[in-house]
Amino acid sequence: MILLLTVSVGGCAAGLDVSGSTWKKEGTSYSQVTLDETECARSAMDAGQTPDLIVGGLADLVRNAIRERGREGTYEKCMRDRGYRSA
């Protein structure tokens, strides 16, 4: 169970890849793509904020998964709003 949650959270974090190869936009240079990815990733860092719980354990895994999904959704929306499509 914990392994499954860890893999899920890790998979979400990969959504903020700023390598320049995940998103495409016609007529946009590689450096512009990575700049836009970086700006969207920065704006997504505040998304999905959840309160810190002292409980720990499984509760923190769930909270972190929720936070990462919020960040990924904000990042993807930012990139789409800038005219990019997923590669």
C-alpha cells in the first residue's frame, strides 16, 4: 500500500518536468519553452497548499498526494493557457 502511494506521488511530481521536451508550441524556440515551463512550475508551487499535519504517516502521504495533484493541474493549465500542447 505504501509503495503504491509513493509511486503515485512520484508520478505526480514528474508532471512538473521543465526539460523542454514535454510541451510543444508551433514556432516557439526551445529556450522559450523551458522559460515558460519554469515560470509555470514556479506559479504551481503555491497551488494545492494543504495544512501541515502533525499526525504523520499515511495522513502525510495522502496530504502530499493531494498537494502534488493540485500543483500538476495548475502547471498544466498554465502551459495550456500559454498556447502549448502536451507532446
